[in-house]
Amino acid sequence: MSPSKSVLSLATALAAALLIALSPTLQAGPITQPGPDSAQINGAPETPGRDLFELEFIAIDGDNISPRDLLWLEPGTYELTVRVDKRYTTAPDWQIRQPNRDDDFVTFSIDLEAGKRYDIRGRYNRNDRRNPYDVIVDRVEG
């Protein structure tokens, strides 16, 4: 085996070992599995006809997570950060003519109870051109 191949193999092995060693730490914290002792937080829309749109969760208590539209968290109070896609950060074209801005990031606090489902959505503000959307708790079930 040539020296460059052995260095590459060693680097690959070290990277794999580091990933395995860090995996439990990356999963530690409030994220949990589905079940009666956890709360489900859903950011995907169910009824787009109600001027609601989906959100992506990107951080929990200031710690970044891989973007997703569904979370299972242990009961408690959290600061969640969502990403609002740039296509929703301005008023709809039929309402006002202005270019889309960048993605927005909104942080809010929420108190979660075990066994409940929280639907978090973006909602268009049809009558407020300067503030084209709000992040809302659309529904709580359970």
C-alpha cells in the first residue's frame, strides 16, 4: 500500500471513529422518540386554503439541529427557532408588488406537555403589508 493510500485510510478510520464517538452527544438533549411521554411538534401544513404555510425547525434552545418539519420533544419549556422560506417572507404578489427577501428565522418560546401534538404554522397577514406573516400555534391536540 502506498503512503498516500495508508494516510487516506487512516484519516477515513479516524473520521468514522470520531463520528461514532460523537453520535450519542449529537442525539442527547430534548429530542426523543414518539410516545405518550413526549410531545409532537409539527410544522407541515394541513390546510393551505386557510393561508397557512409550513415551517422548518432549525434550533432548540439555541442549539442548531438538522432542518425538519416534525419533532418529538420531552415535556418542558423550549425556545424553538424556525426558518420561514423566502417565498413566504413578503406579501403575496397579488397583494403587493415587491421582491422576495431572504429566509427569515423566528425564535419563540413554547411550553410542551406529554402526549400532545402542537401544530406550528406560518400565517399570511392579508391586511398588513409591512408584516406579511406571523408564526402561530395553529392547533393543540391530545
